[in-house]
Amino acid sequence: MDNQFTVGVEWEFFFYFIAGNRRDPWEGLDAPAANLTQPLFRTDKAWGFGAREEVHMLIRDLIETDSELQALLPARVLTHYTFYTERVLTDELSHHWSVKRDCSLRLEPDEEGQYLWEQVELNSPVLSLGDPNVLRVLDRATRLLKQECRLKVNNRCALQVHVGSRTDPAYTALHLKKLRTLLWLAEEYLDRLCHPSRGWADKRTVSWTNMYRPKLSARSRLAEMDVIWTAEVASDLLEDHRKWMGEAVRQAPPNVELKRRFMVLWSDKNSTVDAVAHLLVAENDYERLAYNLRGLYRSAVAPTTNSQYKNTIEFRMMEGTLNPNTVVHWAKACAQIVQWARDASEADFGRVVFNLLLRVQARAGLGTDDLGERALRLLEDVGCEPATVGHFGEKMHGGHHLRCCDHSGPELGDVVPARCRVGGHNADAFSAGV
């Protein structure tokens, strides 16, 4: 497909390591039982900046020296140290991997155990889904992390996908209105693609497990504003509303409050990207919704939170995972949803919106399984590939057990021996012999 959006993927996880020659707490235990990947890193550095730098440099070396990954996508890995020593320009960041500390990640007290750990955020370069190698890059990077590092994800971790970059055509106000209408109505179904720990359909507030992903339809400015219906509002609607929404709104069962909010969204007063984005973010500048539009601001609508225009929408709702298939298919699904909203014809868009409006009325009577099936149907409606739809069907029907560091099954690759890493270098000895 022409003019495909680029994507960037952000993994969040805990990197476990151990000091000196202390005994491996896992010695003699089965790896998957602890929900961790196997090889263990040892360091002689005190826990703090020195050990942190070693962890980041280890991940950097893994990616930069992996022949398969570099053959697919030759790219450097920038660390915290690189940012300060080389003063890398913002425009250059998109061409590289980056690894840094994510202070929003926390371990529950009973998770800390006998390890030292570092909260890690790994960002991919900007990737074009039109490149046949890109999906292999995401797959290989995820497998490499699992095979070569002892990692863990918990309910604080997320897999985030950024759709769009400054090298892509700019989003338009019409595209955002179509996309936001779709996501607003489909939120409850798309939630079912994620692990239950992500909050699902509850009205999400800032909490330990869902700190940065409340619902668009619950916490955005458009959701929380008082909408007073007047003749002025009715006369202020763009022709776009009548073209893209009119028939669906007229035919769907009445939901006056919802229809009024959509009319505000499609109002002529909100005819710029900044105006639409401003409606669809949280009033609190530090709160990030499940779909984050703050990277679209061009002007001073929110000067305290966005000094740089990124031309990207961030999908924040997927749980942290080291399953390479979930990483690949979630990136594809996010990009396809955005792409479809831009390219859908008037008839196709109206049909999907009408069906979603019908489901809003019947939603109270739907069970979890029904919502999951409708989520899969929605992926089909927006043109996701059968393999993507099938993966999320398997993920949901399997109780989301594919979420973390599951080594079982041929799709996830073979288990490697629990090697030891000393001072950031490979050691061929098994951990029991160190």
C-alpha cells in the first residue's frame, strides 16, 4: 500500500543482574516458573550509575554486534551516555535504537527477590512497514533480548507503538476526527486484545497498575467537558460531519450525549490538528491516555508538555511483553488502524461507525467472550491481515498467557542455556560452574 505510516516500538522491562560471585537464586530451578528469561549478568560495580551503564552498554552491544539484526537494519544504539557526550540531534534519534532508564517502572515488594535490577526502555528506530525486513527486525530484536538477558515484565510495563514520524505526511484534522471517532467507539473492544491487568473497560484512574493509560472516552477533555446543545453548535458543523458521520448518526439508536460530543469534535471550530488534539488529551498535562496525541501539537496549545513536534500518535494500552509475535502483530495492527482511518471511503467508514454505534447500545449485555469476538471482527473490518487477527484470537482465547517470557512452543524459539555474563562480556561457562 502506498504512503504507509512508519512505526516505532518501545519495549519496557526489568533487567535483572547480580553482584560479584553471589549464588544465582535460580540455580537448580526451572526458568519459566519464575517468569524470567534465563542468562544472568554479573557485575562488580556497585548498584547505581556504574552498574546501570554496564546494563545499557550490554544491550547496546547485543544489538550492534548481532549479525542477523545488523544485516536487516544497520543502526547504532544510543545510551544515556551517548546523548550527553555526542549531543545527538533530535532529528538523528529516529535513525537509531535507544536504551535508557524508565523511572515509571516499579517492582512490587515481593518481586524484588535476591536480584539487582534496572528499569529499561528500549526504543526502535523509525521503521517503514513497507520494508519487508522490518517485521523480521522486531522479531529478531525481541528474541535477542529474551535469549541473551535475564528480563522480566510486570503490570507496570507496556509495549508502546508510535505511528507516524516527522518524515511521514502530516496528519490532517479530518484524519484525526475519523480516527478518534473510530477509537472512541471501539475502545472497549480493542481493550480485549490486551492483558486484563491493563484495566480493560473500567473507567481508569491514575493507579499503581494503570498509571498512564486511562480511556479516551473517560478522561479526555472532550469526555469531561460540559456539552450544552445550542442552535449555534448545530449550525457550526462542517460539511465533513454530514459526509462522514451524518447517515450513521441518523440511523443509529439515539444516544444523545454521545452524539453531542461527536458534534463538538466535528465542529468547524475544531478544524486544525492542534484543536482536535487538544480536545482528545487529558486536562492534566502529565496524564497520558491510552492513545496519546501530544506529539501532534505544532503551536503553543500545550507549551509545557510539547516543545517538539513529532507527528506521531502513541498507542499505550498493550501490556509489556517479550513475545515476538505479539510485538510484530501489535505494531501492524496499530499502523493499520491509523492507515484505514485515513484511507477509508465514505461508505466503508459510515458502515463501521454505524455498527459500532449499534454496539454501544447493546454493550451492557455483552460478556467478555462476545467483546473479544467483536474486537477480532473490528480488526478484520479495518483490513488487518488474517495472521494478525488469528494471533490476537489465540492470545485472548489462551487467557493472554503469551504475554511475557513464555519459552514454550515452536513459535517462541528454543531455550538457551543459562549462561553467565561477566562485566558485560560473554562467558561460555554455564552459571552453575561460575
